[in-house]
Amino acid sequence: MTTNTGGPAFPAPAGVAHITEQGMSLRDYFAAKAMQGMLAYAYFRPLAMEDLYARDAYVMADAMLKTRGTP
């Protein structure tokens, strides 16, 4: 199964030839924002459950991509 990344989070403008690396994917950007929100809530801080919070951030990112209709 291929994971939908949503493409680059910050694509280079058309015609910019010297940019060869697109950076993080839109999926990674969404996951980072979801994680930021989770960690900002005082009672939602990971205590030896980092893997669960990281997984949940990507679950949220995948839901955002699906809702957005990203191919």
C-alpha cells in the first residue's frame, strides 16, 4: 500500500530550476501541526507513549488529506 503524501508542503514556484529538493510532504506538515496541537494541551502530554501520539498525528494527517481530496 502506498501512502498518500499530498505532495510537497511548500512547492517551488514554476520555473525555478535550481530547487531540486521539495522538503517535507504535506502529510508530514499536517502531522506536525496535529502533534503541535496535541502537545499544547497540558493534559495531553506523552508520558512514555510517544509512539502512540506520533501515530495519532499521522492518523489525523491522513484524515485531513482524505477530507481535502488530495489525490
